[in-house]
Amino acid sequence: MITKVLQVPNISCHHCVHTIQRELGQVKGVAEVQADVQTKRVSVKVDTPETLDAVLKTLREIGYPAQE
């Protein structure tokens, strides 16, 4: 498992957190997602580097581009 903490500046409310957790939870290979509105960070546990790429792509597509 790979754990990565991403900076996601567009997180502004609990609805954002819910959306991110729901969408990333549907990405194959994602074991865990934690989003935090106060720190504007998303922590993900993924099985491969390719899954991490899919996470980053999904975040961009739903309007929450991430920085590593």
C-alpha cells in the first residue's frame, strides 16, 4: 500500500469533503480516503502508483485539482 497526502486548495466545505471521498472511493485500487476541510488535504491509500495517477485524474475531473 502507498499512502499519499495531497494538498487540495479548493476544499471549502463539508460537501466538498463528501464529494471527494465518494468519488475517490469508487476508484479501483483505493483502499482509504480521508479529506479534511480545515487543512485542505486529502490522504489516500492506494495499491499502485497507477492508482495514484487515477486519483489525481479523478480529482481534476471533479474540480479539485491536487498538488503533491
